Amino acid sequence: MSFAPGQTVGPFFHLGLPFEGGNLLVPAGHPDAVRLHGRVLDGRGAAVPDALIEIWQADPSGAVPRATGSIRRDGFTFTGWGRAQTDGDGHYWFSTLVPGATTPGRRPFFAVTVFARGLTDRLFTRAYLPGDEPDALLDGLSGERRATLITTREERGLLFDIHLQGEGETVFLSYPRQAR
Amino acid sequence: METQADMSREIEALRGSGGPQPRRDYPPYRSSVLRHPTRDLHQVDPEGVELWAPCFGAADIDDAEADLTIQRSGEPLGERIVVTGRVIDGDGRPVRNQLVEIWQANASGRYWHQRDQHPAPLDPNFIGAGRCLTDDDGGYTFQTIKPGAYPWRNHLNAWRPAHIHFSLFGTDFTQRLVTQMYFPGDPLFDLDPIFQSVTDPKARELLIAAYDHSVTTPERALGYRWDIVLSGTHRTPLEES
Ligand SMILES: [Fe+2]
């Protein structure tokens, strides 16, 4: 079967995709809220001010959320999915909860999708929590490449910069059933 | 700035050079030059949340959001159209109750967006964004206006063929797709580096809707049909909740 090709999200996606509270998986005042944030940078290290980041994650217990309500958040239900656009400095941020391991003993991660003007197709990656659990993906990468997938812990958050190209280029992922 | 003739030569030189998906490294689309990853994608077996997609439901969306012609007090200008089709996964199964989002220019080729500097008129009665959930057969339907072609600054005299931006989710995370739907027979197809970033002509065909008179609404709107096949899901049917 032939899969529909992707096309760039273009410069005008703000018209259709971002929505109020998209980046607030939990209200920023939630007692367990952490800020997952970072900058999206191009091959010269310049900010990408027209990127869109989506995250999809387990809840703190490691359960995969099955609740609806991401677009109209009620402030109580954790849906595990969020969407944030970058600002003029290439910066994006989410208020969320720290994901748990979906399989005990594995390293938890946020599944991340990156869209931008200039990207002909979306990119997938993972933002892992810092830690020392074994992981099939991380363990197969060189130290330098592995580091691009691991968030840096901050006092109230996790930092995850995304380098689209060049030095420190983030490891982007494909999955077996996708067309190449 | 390069002319369209220069650009068309660049496009010509890359024809057929990629697979069924767009080339990430596609220099004719100038904005891609510093933004595409230079390393190969790293293939990984999906696990945990990647085997699932986020859920959307009636709480997220009003039915009226699928009609882009009724969002303001008056009737928008332009040719009213119906765009309908099915979202199916790579195994032919319908993608049910899943979110479809669209955005587009108005009939004059102008976006309701602060960064759109094209001096074509805005239409106070047309914003150009809509959403719906697919039905049990994977079906979606939008009422809208046929968007106009519009110029952009990729090269001298660059024009985008008329298109509607689509955002789609599947039943697992890996099927996420953002793409553009085009209209049949557009004379700008061969000239457009974004459409041509998909260098396989058969794959490009999958982005073009078909005129369908059975969708056309008498006295009201012309009908277009566009089915969207996402990639295959990695979850086995036994894992379905
Ligand atoms: Fe567009």
C-alpha cells in the first residue's frame, strides 16, 4: 500500500494548529508540574522561530493515557499529549508531569515530533529522563549521539534542545513500518 | 534571486532521486537547506507510548468546526467546496474517532496570519482553519472555500499551487502526518519545490484530490474526494483496547 507523503507544515501553521493551553498538560501551578523546554536550532546554531513541537508521554505511573480532552483541557485530566510553538528565540516549553517507565526498569522518555517551515516532513525523536537504566536505543549510540536524546535536569524542569542539523545534531528516528 | 527557469532546472535534476516520501535534503526548497538533518534517521522499534496515539473526542471539538464557511457572521467569498474522504492505515483499516485539522488561504490566496505579507485581500468572513473527528469508517468531511494560489519568496516569481494543509493522527504515534492536499490539474505543480520535494511522481499523485460529482452539493458546493493512507500501525490487533 502507498502511504501519503508528508509535506512541510509551512510558515502559517499558527492559523490551524496551536490552541490555547496546548503546552499545558498540567496547569503550571500544579504541585508536581515540571517545565520541559528547550530551543530549536538550525545548522548554523540560529533559532528556529517557526517550529512546532508535540509531545506524547506516559503518566508518572508509566500508564499510557487514554483520556480525551487535550484540546479543551479541564485542568484535571492528564491526557499525555501537548503541542507548543517556538517563540522568536526558538524556545518552546511545556508544563507537564515526569513520565514513568511503561515497562518497569526501562528509561522513561517523552515521544517528540518536530515540525517546521523548511522541514519537508515531520521528524520524530525521544527526550529521555536522565538516569542509568539500560535502553535499547541509547545503548546502541555513541556517547556524543546519545547525549542529544537525554534531557538535562533543572531545579523545576527538564531541558531538551533540538538541533536540526550540524554539530550536536539530534538523533531523529524512523520506525519499521514507515515508508522511506 | 534565481528565476523560475533556474529553479525548474534544479527540480528537473532531482526528479526521481528520492523515495515515496519527500526528500528531507531538497535544496530547491531554500528554507530546507539549514534545517534538514544530515544524518540518516535512526531506525528503532517503537515501544511504550509510541505504540499508542493520543485520544480526541467530542469534548475536544464542536461539529461546527468542520464547516469553515460559517465561522463568521457573513458568507465567505470564493468557490464553495466540500472536501471529503477516509483516513485509513497502512493495512487498510479505518482510523476511527481521530483528529483531522486543516488550515488554508482564502479564495484570494491570503492567509489569516500576521506573517502573510501577500497584498491580496483578507476576507472578514473566512479565517481558514477547521477540525473534525473521523467517523467509524475513518471518514471526514469539511465544508470550505477553494483556496487561491499564492506567491512566496523561494525564488523570483515563485507561486504555490492551491492547497489545503492537513494534520492527521493514526492509531499509533509513528503514523503522525502533516501534509498538503492539492487540486487536480494545477498548472503550478511542475514549478513548485514543495510539491516536487516528493520526487516520485506516483507518490505525488497521492496528494491530489479527485473531483467527485457525487460529492458536489446541488446549488451549493463542488465536491472533492481525498483519501489518506497513513503508514502501518506497529500494534497488533490483540493489543487494541
Ligand atoms: Fe500553504
